[in-house]
Amino acid sequence: MLRNGASRLALRSLVAAPTGARTAAATASFSRTTTTPCLQWTTQYGSLAARRPQLAQQLKSTSPSAILRRSLADKTLSEGQKQAESRYAHESIKPTPETVSSTSSTHPLFSEVGAEKAEVAEVDVMAGVKHDVEVVKETFSLKEVPREAYYMGLAGTLPYLATSMSTVFLSWELNHSTAGYGMLFSEKSATYLLHIIEPLQIGYGASILSFLGAIHWGLEWAGYGGYQGYKRYAIGVVAPMVAWSTLLMPVEGALIGQFLGFVGLYYVDTRAAYRGWTPNWYAVYRFVLTMIVGASIVLTLIGRSELPDHIPGSVDRAKVFHEEGSSEEKLAEHEEMLAEKKKSAARSDDRGEK
């Protein structure tokens, strides 16, 4: 309605008429608006400035770049602008292939153009594993342990490791023997060696367990951490009682009993170290030795669990020896039976009488 012919005509009349006539026309237009609604806003309030007041502000705040673009379009450049444009027009673009890469013309999806790339801290996914490895290295290094005790303690675990590995190998030989012969030993020799190793490992374990208990007697005599009296003496008494009672058990029971004895004594030693009854390094030192001995016992039990069924255990051997007799006795009985059969056969033979 503001762009019809009547409004344009009224606008031209206001622009062309003098001041007095303009005032009269405005008065007449206001009087018409009261009677004819379709002619309202035909005064200066319906002009372009009244409908779009933001245009004046935009003209006042025109940026220099917009003025330059308008000057270029109208070809009304100043002398300095013409010189700058001429210099830019004749300037040659130098190729820089070293700056071009596979990512120089790409734009990340979730970042701003031209913004500096935020530095992201690299996450080391192996940090936990490296920390665990360092802890293991520090534990087994035992820097505070005197070298004499360190080397002698590790050497003391060698017989246990040797008997455990021998048990596993002999068990493998008996399981894979062909026609009574394995890779290195026959079935008879492997069984004989296995029966020799069993008491060696159990007896040596009982000796080591008794020795570990006796250490507390020496610490009490030296007064290390103060004199504790019967509490510390009891450790040295209970340990050999548990150790030597395993000598009366079957092989598997003796190994399990010694395993529990080593673990229980290790707990007692750690509590003693916590209370200051032993040096600070003694708990970690005992952990390393107990771990080696415990692993050896478990390895022996695994090897013995794989023995063939026809290989008798210690209980079966004692039962056979006491109830059925030894192999020499069996051989003698067998020869007597053969001799009796020959005599019976000779008495029943009547060919000589005929």
C-alpha cells in the first residue's frame, strides 16, 4: 500500500512544493486519514527513511573496504589507489611448492580457519605397562640387600629348581616312552630316578624351612629391634615342627604342606619387618625367595599329576613292599613255584613204568 501511485504522487508534491504548501498538504493529508483509512501514512512517516531507518546508520558506518570497492566500480580512484592497484597488477606470484602438502589445502571439520592448532598432549598407551615393568625391575634388583645374602639366597633355590625340573622331565619321559624307552632314559631308569628325587626335594625343603625359622633366633640374640622374648623364639620353634612333619606325609601331601609353610612364614616375616624386628629389606628379599620356591613346588605337583597310572607312588611302593614283598622275594617265590611244577610233572609221568 505504501508503494502505490497515490503515495508516490503525494511524496512528489511534498518535495516539489514550498514550505507553506508542504505544511498545508501535510495538514490536508492528516485530515484525510481520519476519514479515509486507505490514505494513511502518505506523509513523511510513510517515506523510505521512515520505513527503513537502518539505512542511514549503515551509510554512516560504511567500511573503507566498501568505499574502495565502490570507487573501483565507479572508476573514481585516487592517485595513490591507482598506483597501488598498478603495483599489484604487475606483481608476479612466485611458486612455493615446498609449502604445499597433503594437508595445506584442507580444513579440519571441527576447527576454525586460520586458528592455531591446539596442542594435544600425547597419551602413552604403554605407560601402565612400563610402570609395572619398572616396579618388577626395582623389586628384583634388591639394591639394599647385602650382596653376600643376595647371592647365597639365590643359590639356595637352585636345588629346588633342579629337582622340580627333573620331576617334570622324567614325567614327560614316562608319558612319551615307546616300548619301555624314552628319549634319554628307559622307563625303568626314569622311574628309579624319580623315586630318588622325591625324598631329596622334600628333605631339602624341610631343611630350608627350618633355617628360615632359626633366623629369628639370631635376630633375638642380636637384639635387633629390641628383645621380644618368647614371641620371636616361637617363630623359630614352629617353623621346624611344620617342616619336619612333612617328611612323614606322602609326596603330594608333603609338597603342599611345605608350600603352605613357606607362605605362612613369609607372612610372619613381613609382619616382623613391619614392626622393626628385621631389616627393612628382609620382607622383599623373602618375597623373591618364596616366589621361586613356591613356583618350584607347583611345577613339581604339575609334573607328578601327569605321571602314567602304572607308575606306583610312594604309598603304593610301601604297600607293595610290606604286603606283597620285594621284587627279590617275588622272584624267589616264582622260582619255587616253577620247581614245584616240574616235580609234580615228573611224578605224574608214568612212561618209565611201562
